[in-house]
Amino acid sequence: MSFLEDYIFSYPEKLFSSPTLLVAFALLLVLYVVSSSFTSQEMGKEPPGPRPLPLLGNLLQLDLQRPYKTLCELSKKYGSVFTVHLGTNKVVVLAGYKTVKEALVSNAEAFGDRDISPIFYDMTQGHGILFANGESWKEMRRFSLSTLRDFGMGKRVAEDKILEECHHLIQVFEEHKGKPFDTVCPANYATANIISSIVYGSRFEYNDPRLQNMVRRANENFRMTGSAPIQVYNMFPRLTSWIKNRKLILKNTEMSIRDVADVMKTLKESLNPDTCRGLVDCFLIQKQKEEDSCVVDTHYNERNLIFTVANLYAAGTETTATTLRWALLFMAKYPHIQDRVQEELSRVVGSRQVRMDDRKNLPYVDAVIHETQRVADIIPMAIPHKTSRDITFHGYFIKKGTTVFPLLTSVLYDESEWESPHTFNPSHFLDEEGKFIRREAFLPFSAGRRVCLGESLAKMELFLFFTSLLQRFRFTPPPGVTEEELDLLPAVGYTLSPTPHELCAVSRQ
């Protein structure tokens, strides 16, 4: 919080009460700009960027609905490392595959902290995994990654859980009998149940109000945290804490915490130290061990458990479900690609259940899933990072504690890395012989210390859900709507989800 913002917040009624104060305020603005300039010169050459206005920074130059687009345009003028000011907050933006990888991987320690914006601090208070730093974050990430692996992440046991959920999802699609429906709820319920089975040891029925409310609130929060009012709140939290979206987000968060606490209470009452049903049991057992050993400053506390579970739900449900919905939308949009997917599935797998072992023999299917992740560009600005120390990067001085945006959209659409970046082209992941190839610039899960810890689980889910659905159904636009009329412009939100739409799932059997 700068002195100027603090003054305006504390004495708004005095600011324009007399010509003398107006002159004084103007002098303060000049001093603010000059002192910032001198400070920058003393520290070293800082990344270039558009000239900020006092207090507002570059706010008027950004499209607050889709700020990643403005930042991509600015990178063309100022280079792959540049500065923007969001209000009084200085942000360094990293653009392009080579620059983002160099920062997050080659300088993982320096760029590895999480920048926790005011809205996310309001929601988590620094607990959990996604919006935490320091020893607590390290221990919660280590524990979560270890436990996810123990419960089969990337292994056969997780595959069986996903395949079971595939059958439930197919049943929901079949109930619509080829008529148009919105895929958002069933896709979210299916992916939420995978997390439920790992975290709690059991799944929910799709008509369970607890599951439905949890998914609804999570979707609302993802949409609102990416809205323009919340971005303004993050820039000026003391001035705009009253905004409606913030109040709704905190209400949703409070209700979700209550639901998680209720489920954990039931699990705690039936806890058996000799049998772990899921991550919550493992956490509670470890918590009891540390209490029995009188461990000081243990990170195994109630708040960390609640927010670790909430983080896993949020990260493991919304992004995977949204990617799956994009994949089905792309199939309806590009029927010639859907033809090739279904031809390869019929030729290689036939009518039996697809397994993960089949992926190596389904190069075109694999390429389509990867291209969906690239084009869908679910989290275009990543979750913001923060420098853990002073660093000179690409010849520019970046101070410790500086907010950093690794612009993932500039990686997934990097014109120097992709042959046709703005086209849905599965050939990006195929060689001349039609074999699947990996691309280094494919970073939808980010990279470095903050890479998505559920990456292998998400990949398994996408492959099994997508192939199981494409085996059973042909996806088409609703009657009267052509493929060309299907809208690929993403909705506004923290993640980029398809705009509301309906599809027909026509049975192939």
C-alpha cells in the first residue's frame, strides 16, 4: 500500500476541499513519480513497459475482461520481459516459451514463490497449497503429492476409478437421447468425483445436493475471480472491499468450507488408523501422530486440511472438466477431426473398454487431446508468481517480492514454436509418419516448482473420459445450428471456459 493510496483511503473528504490541498496533492504525485524513478536507477535497469499513471498505473490500457490479450500485444512492443503497473502494484510479465521456461525452470527458486492477491488471501488466509508460501506450502505440497501417488495417481487403481466414473457419465449423456444439453454439470460432477474418491475414499451421486452445490459455488468463484471488479479490488483492496463480487465469493467460500468440515467430521468419527480411505484419513492420522509427539508448530492443522482439500477440488475439478468440454465442442465444430478420432478408436480398440495402455497405439487421439489443451489455453496468465529474492534476468533487475505473470498463453500460441498457432491442428503433435511427438512448448500445467501437482491424474482423466465418450457418441451442434455457428470465444473468468452452449450426443450403437 503506497502513501498516496493510504491517504486517499483515509481522508477522501479532505482531498478536494481546498485549492491548497489540490496543489499539495499534485506535488505528492510528482514526488511519487520522481522517487520511484530514482529508486529504479539506484537498483539497476528495470524491465521496460508502458508509462504508468499515478495511482492507476496502466489500468486504462488493459482490457480487464481479457487482460492476457492486452499483455500479449504489449509484449510485441516491449519484449519478452516487461513491466506493467496494476494500480500501484508493479508486475513483471514474462512472454514466450524460452523466457517462461528459463524463469520457471532454470531459475525455479528465484521465481518460485506464489503471489497471493487480496481476493485469494481473503479466501484462504495463506493456508493450503495453491495460495501459500514457505514451510507450510512445502509440507502441504509434499504430503499431497505423496498421498495422491499412494492412492494411485498415474497408476492402475486411479484408472479403475476413472473408468467407473466414465460409466456414470455415459449414462447421463444417454438420458438425453440425442437431444441438445449443456455438458457443464455432468463434466464437473464426473471430475469432482475423481477427487472425492481420492480425498474422501468415496464418490457422490450426481443428484446429491452437496456435490451440486459444491460444483456450482466453485464455478461461480472461478468466473467471478476473473471479473473486472475483482481485478480492481486486487489493485485497491482497501478502497473497494465493498464490491458485490467479493462478498459473493467469500460467501461461497464459507459455505464450501462448511461442507468440507461436515464430511471430515463424519470421516473423523469412523477413522481407523490401520486403514486409510483417502487423503483426509492420511492427514488426520499424521495430525494425531504429531500431536502425540508434541511437535511444535505443526503444519497438520484443521485449516490446512480444509484448504488443501478445497484447493484439490478447485484445481482438480474445474480445469479438467473445462478441458473436456472444450474437447467435445471442438469435435462438434470440426467433424472431420471427429471422424479420424472415431476411426482410430474403432480400428485399434473396437468396442471394448479403452485402457491407458492403448494410448501409445492411438497417436491421433492423443494429438487431439494435446491440441485441445493448447488451443483451449485454460489458464492464460497462469497463477501469478512472486520473486523470492533479487534477480537480474535478461539484463533487467527484478526486486525481491515482485509479482510475476508467466504468460502461458504466449507459450501455447508462440509463433516461433508452433507451425499454425491460431488453428486447431492436431498435426502439431504428429510427425510425418503419424506418430505422436512431444513438444517442449506444451506447458498447460505450467512448469518449475509450481507445476500442477495433479498433472498425471488430469492427463489420465482427459484420455479416458474423452475416448470413452467418443466411442459411444457422435457429438453435433443442436438442430438448426451449423458447425460454423458454434462459438469458440471463451467466457470471461479466471479460467477460460466455453461460452454457454448445448451439444447433441448421438449414440453410435
